[in-house]
Amino acid sequence: MAMKGIPVGLELRLARIRRGLHLYQVAREIGITPARLSQFEGGHREPPPDLEDKLRAVLGLPRKQRKGDGHAEA
């Protein structure tokens, strides 16, 4: 279930914690450093669309709909 109205970083962090995953586990799964993932989760940086899609897939979150994108957010 997508959480509307909250920052993407917080949404990612909450989903990771709900799934019982450590930061380093998720970072390794998508091929980035834990420090970079921490920056995304803390709201210091926005994840690029490709990494956000990977994170959402790993964390079981629906894919975000983007302009010109035929995929709808669930």
C-alpha cells in the first residue's frame, strides 16, 4: 500500500523496517552503498527513478507513476 503525502525517503525507510530488513541488506540487493541508501531514506537526496523503482520492488511497494509512464500506481 502506497503512503500518499509522506516523503519518499520516509516511505522507503518504513517499508524496509516493516519487512525486517537492515539498511545494508537492501543497499546490497540494489547495488548501492548503505550510506547512499541512508541519504535517500533521510531525505537528504532523492533517489533517481531507476533506483527508486528497484527499491520499491525489493521493499514490496507499488511502482510510482511518472509523467509519460504507462504504469499506474496501485
